[in-house]
Amino acid sequence: MFGRYCINFDTSVKTNIKNCKQFMERTLVILKPSCIERNLIGEVIGRIEKRGLVIAGMKMIQLDEAVLREHYSHLVDKPFFPQLAKSMMACPVIVMCLKGVDVVRVFREMTGVTNGRKAAPGTLRGDFCMSGSLNIIHASDSVENAEIELARFFKPGEIFDYAPATLGFIYETDEL
Ligand code: IDP
Ligand code: MG
């Protein structure tokens, strides 16, 4: 019962999660091989949880060249693409669907700029990497691309429509 509703401070006020349009924004995150191999999975997931973002889907998969050519279609003609593809196939990755109000922008800001050496301290890249290529995380860059990318990596039924009971302590009622 609780899983289907946003519970506010006043528990008599329950809003059906399907009406929480703002909360329904989603983004795709990939924990890259540079994250997995460097044992940073817990650090990244810990920050996602502490910020109040909801993990609505998560699985480990092995990427291949075909999906990377699609996912990085804007980069396939760059000289560094072969190196990028190789690094993304070096070991399995973890793909996640995050949900939250403004989650695409919020998680891009938490991620930091592409080059880890230029990323601000306090961001995931700024705190945990030193490379412009091995930069530990992928995060969707727009709401539209997030939906395209989620469809690329998740099958129907692998993303769950639930709202944690803590939601009423993460957002004020009028923010949902
Ligand atoms: P983003 O991951 O910050 O959105 P994009 O420009 O979309 O950055 O590039 C996708 C990924 O390609 C980067 O995260 C990084 O791993 C890699 N990449 C981007 N630019 C370069 C480059 O100049 N040299 C090497 N790798 C790059
Ligand atoms: Mg990008």
C-alpha cells in the first residue's frame, strides 16, 4: 500500500504517485568500467541515495560495440571513439534509472563536467577521477535523451513504479 503513494507529513494526505508528474522525471545513469574496476560503485550509489534520488531500475550488463555506436552516435566519427568503446567494454557496467524532480539536471550537476581534471570538487567526477575519458559515469543530458537512453538499456518491466515511504521527507507536498 505505502509503495504506491507519496506520503506527506500529514499522513492523511495521500497523493497517488501517478499524479506526481514532477516526480516522474527519469534519467539514465551508467556506472562505467572505470567506476566498477576502481570499486566506486558504493560511493556513487551512496551519493544518489543521500541526495534523495530514487533508484527505479538497476542491473549489470556487458556492453558491445553495436550498442555503443548507437549510444555514442554523436562521437562515432571522433578519433578517440575506438578507445572509448574499448574502455566501455572492459568489464560489465551497471545501468540505472533514477527518478526525481528535475532529476536530469540535478544528476548532471552531481556528475560534473566531462573531463575529471576540470570537474568541480564535490561532483562525482571532480572527487573520484582524473581523466577526460575514464570518467566513471554516464548521465543523460536532457529529458528527451533520457527516455531514448532508458528504452535502449531497459526492457518493459525492469523499471519499477514505486514511491519510497520517505518521499514525504524529501519533497514538500507542493513540490510534487
Ligand atoms: P558526457 O559524458 O560528459 O556527456 P560526451 O561529450 O557526451 O560527455 O562524451 C561521452 C563520453 O566520451 C565522455 O564521458 C568520455 O568518456 C568520452 N569523451 C568525450 N570527449 C572525449 C575526448 O576528447 N577524449 C576522450 N574521450 C572523450
Ligand atoms: Mg553525453
